[in-house]
Amino acid sequence: DILALDCDQDLDADHVCDPRVFKSHERWEDVAKGARYLCVVRNPVDVFYSFYNFLPAYMGIEPGAIAPEEFADAIFAGASHSGHCWQHFL
């Protein structure tokens, strides 16, 4: 996971707005409780292609080295730490 500290963000520093907003791709079960939350849901097909285009480059894999079908098999088999996309809807 990429955390705020990995991006040189000091969560205790003064901020320009209140309340503050934090983004997460985590499942509901894994998010800290006790705050108000806004859930933004995207079309699962759009999410898949966004993830397909982002992750290989992020992981240092050549573009096109993994076919969309092979990527989908891995993601739907549990390769994503955020869980299966449908878990976010249940």
C-alpha cells in the first residue's frame, strides 16, 4: 500500500481546509471507523481498464505484456489486495 508518509504528507501538519478528506481503495472492513464517509462508485468496466493500464506500469511490467483476459483472471482470483470489486457493493 502507498500511505501518506510514502508521499511525504504530514497528517499532523496544518491543512488548508476543514474537514479534511482522505481517499482510500480499501474495503469497508479495513477502513478506520468513527468518521463520516463518502463512497464513490465507478462503472466496474471503467475501473478494470483503469487498473489494467495503471498497475503494470506501477509494477515495472512492460505495457501489453499481460493480456486483459490474463489480468482479469488474476484480479478476479484474488491478486488485488483490495478484494473482489463486488465486495465493495455488498
